[in-house]
Amino acid sequence: MTARRRVGRWRLALLGAIVWGGLFPAWLAAQDPSDVVEFLAAGKKAYEKGDLAGAAVEFENVLLLEPRHFEAKVWLVQIYIDRKQVDKARKLLTELQRQAPGHARVTALARLLGADGGAPASAPKESDLVVYETLTLIGSGTRLRPYGLVVPEGKVAKPRPPGPADDEVPLSLGGEDDEVSSGAALTGLIADEGPLGPVFERWAEEGLNSALEKYFEIILARRDLMSMDDRGLLRKGMETYQPKLEANPQDREARFYLGMIYYLNGLLDDARQTLEPLRKDATPYDDQLAPVLADLDRKKAEEEARLAAIQKEKEAQEAARAAERARREAAAIAANLGGGSASTASPTGPLNPADVLHNEGYDLYKKGQLDQAIEKFQAAIAQNDREPKYYYHMGLALTDKGLAGHLDAFDRAMEAFNKVISLEPGGKMAKDSEVMIRDIVAAKKSLKN
């Protein structure tokens, strides 16, 4: 299947997925890794031309293949902002903030949306913590506290004295009738945090650096714990060490903590660039750095091998196409010199005129030149109206033209596919034609609605 063929079916699959609720899982699975690069480049080009809708489709294609693709998410948030789709922008920005807290591009987008962590317009009373937390969870789809119950610093170790007129639920985490201090409540809260409890204990007693080191130790041993709420620890680390490293690139401490945060958030290029200078000299962090650097080296080698394989495949395909063109040209010259009839050529000999026209049309179709391709297919059919593939490929070109906004092309495409079915009943192209007809009929109904 050619690249152009995959893209043509992909666009139809996207339309179908929107209209019919996702009927094309097999087509999605058929995409190869190079499609991500192609969709990303196409999205950027569409954005530069001001085609925001087209750019959004291309970047959404990337996320269908790689749901955690950072760059595609950043572009989509910007597009949603440009198109005034604030709710969609905020939702995707929330994913980015969890994936790369403090990243410069994420922070810039947050400022555009006014979602950079500023205080809400109507902040709750400090004394009403439980009510405030309950209100923030309404409509969030979860009962989990994103950062735990936040106790203001002024409240720590200062238990609230009971009052006769106080009907509010007291802030008590221990469940005892006797009033407990906020310090005791925090101790109980830490004890209930499971595997990450030691991290929060260090954060409370020894500070950010010690907590981050313990977090790195635990997560490197058990990656599944990354899904647990870190109470904003990595965000705090990013906010602390990113400006420090920008101010002083020689700050090895900031480089270590920031690079490790990048690594755990899946930003491998940023992690590699940040941690690379630490290879040169011995540091207090070598024990934790060694497996991380080894993993980064392994993943870099795998990515380079993957890209090399894709490039090798492309080169092989281009070489095969060049060899085929040379064979056809040589066969045509031989036929002309020998005075033979092209129309009676064997399958391995020179092509007949109808096949030549068809192949020229198919090359134009792969380049996206739909009108010229359709003319070539029609010319081929005029010379040989019994060849199913001429009609099938013309049907594909007409379908793409319909998807581009020329809705009358859909009817002509169905006529071509029906001709394939009549010429080759029960064959593979006939079955593919039946699928295409069903898809086009459903698409037309949706567009009418």
C-alpha cells in the first residue's frame, strides 16, 4: 500500500470515526511510524497557511497514533486557543501540565488561557478547608484529592479552639473524638499515603531535595507508581530548578533534579540534553544517574535504528520505482525498434497504452493532483473499459475529491465502484468497493443532517 493510499484512507477513516463512532480500528492499526512524522509536518504546514481546521486534523491524527506526543498536544492547544475553543484547550492543557509541569511552552500556553495557577477570583475562607476541597471536586469526575488536603502554613501546630457557636465540621483527620493538632493530622495523612509515604515525610521534615531523591529512588524501582498522586512534588521541583539552571548552567544540582524530572515525565530529549553534561565529572548523584543515562542511551539507539530502518525502506522503495521506470522505458524502446504491437504485449513486456495512461493517473493521484489523475483514468477507460483497477483507482480519486468539499464527486465515485463490482464480482477489489460505497453513503447522510 503506497503512502498516498494510506493517507487517503486515513482521511476517510477520520470522517467515519466522527460520523459513526469509530468503525475503523483495523485502519488505525495499519499506520506505520513514518505516518506520525508526516502528519506532524502536514499540521505545521497547514498552520503556517492559516488552515487551522486542517492543522487540527493532522495533529489529532498524531495523537491517535501516539496519545502522549508532546509536540502535537502543544500545537493543538495553540490551535484551540486561536479558534476560541477554550474548553478543549483547557482540557488538553491540563494533560500537558501533568505530563510536563513547568515546561516553558506549557507555561506560556497556560498564561494565554489564564490557567497558570493564579489565585481564583473568589478564594474560600482559610477556615473552611473541607468545604473548599469538596467544591473543587464537584464536576471533576473524581473523588480523589489532586494534592491531598492542603493545610495553610498558619494552621500547622495551631489547633483551632472549639467554640460553642461553631457548627462546622472540625478539621480532624484522625477520626478521634478528642481534638488533634494539625501536626498530628499531617502525620496520620502521611502514614496513609502507601508507597509514597516516605517521600512526603521527607518533604515535610527535610525539604524538597531529599523528597525528590526519595521519589526518584522509589519510581525507578517501580515505574507503576508514577500513576500515584505526587501532591505537586514534580511541579514544585520544575518550578524551583528550571529558573536556577537557566540562571546558572553550571549548577549541577539544578541540572540533576530538572533532568530527572524531565526523564520521569517522558521528555527524553530534554532529559538527555539536560543530563549529558553530568557525564564528564563525578557527582553525588552518580548512583541514580547511571541507570537513567543507560536507559536514555538505549532509547536513543533504538530511535536512531527505527529512523534508519524507515529511511532504508524509503530508499529501497524509490530504487524499486526507478528500476520499474527503467524497465518500462527499455521495454517501450524495444517494442518500437521491433515494430511489435503494444496492445498485445505480455505481462512482463511493454505496457499497452491504456495501462500507461492508468499508471500516469495513479502517479498523479499519489501526488494529490486529483483532477489530472481522474482525466488520465477516464482516458484509460476509454481505451479499455473492461479493466476493474481503472475504475477502482478513479473511484478513490473521486472519493478524495468529495472529501475535499466537491460533494457531487461522491456519486461519481459510487458509479466507479459499482462498475468494479460488476466486472469482478466476489474479487478483492469488488469487496473493497462495497466497503467504500457503504462509507460514502453514510457520509452523505451525515452531511445532509
